Amino acid sequence: MSGHAPPTLPRPEEELPSTFMKELDRLASTSFRQLRRSDAQHVFQLLRDEDVKAVASPHARAPDAAAAAAPTSTSSCAQPAPSPVAVQRRLALLERLTMQQQDTLMKVLYACMAPPSATEEQQQPQERKESGEWLRAVYDWHAVLYQVSGDGAVVRVFASR
């Protein structure tokens, strides 16, 4: 034995800023009107990737029996709402963001909800990310972010136009 302790993995709250957080910081000074949809879509995909990493994390909490058995509501598009466990995981992820990062994420989500411009329609006719499933995911994340940041983030996004 050499006496050296094996390296330990950082706990989630000790992790270095992720690419997702760095992108939020990079876009913080961009006004809502100047935010390109492609940048917003990129950041939203990074957010979804963070969620996937959180599910795969060894620190991920196993769902308790009551939460796993809880019914999920469905929208008119017949897409199931996120489970209570998923909502709690997302709340924890978004609570780690600074207020400025939360505001920037709100700006990103609103940019993702906006209809594509005519130029964007011509450039990506087959790759439209506005499919019902994708847009539902944007709205689901908006609902969770609103729980964390409240009206303030919404007002700050539209005041920064």
C-alpha cells in the first residue's frame, strides 16, 4: 500500500461548470431579440443532455414506490407529463443555476417557442425541431424553471428586449 487514497468523484454540487452552464453565461448579455434560434436550440439540447446525465449519475435517487406509481397527466397531444421523479430531478438541476443563468435559460426557452423565420424554414425544412414532442419538452422545462425562478425571470426576459 502506498498510502495514497484513490481519487474520488466529485459530488454533483461540487462539479465544475458544465458546457450547458458555460453557454448560459456566454449568452447572458445577449438580448432576447438578438438571441438566434439556433443558439437557443443548441442550449436547450445541452439542457436535455444534462438531464440524461443526471438520470445516469450514480448519485441519482431511485424513485420511491409512491412517486413511481403516481399517475401522469397527458396533454391534448397524448404526450405523458414528466413523472414526479423527473420533475424533482429537474428542479434540483435548475436550482444549481445562478439567477442570471435562470434568466438566460428562460430567454432560451422563449426563443425555442418562437416560430421559425422564413429563412430558417427554407434552410431546414426537414429538420424542423418544432415537432410536437420537442415543443412539449420545451414547455415542460419552462414549467419547472418557472417553479424555480417565478415571475421575475419572465419579466426580466421581456424587459430586456
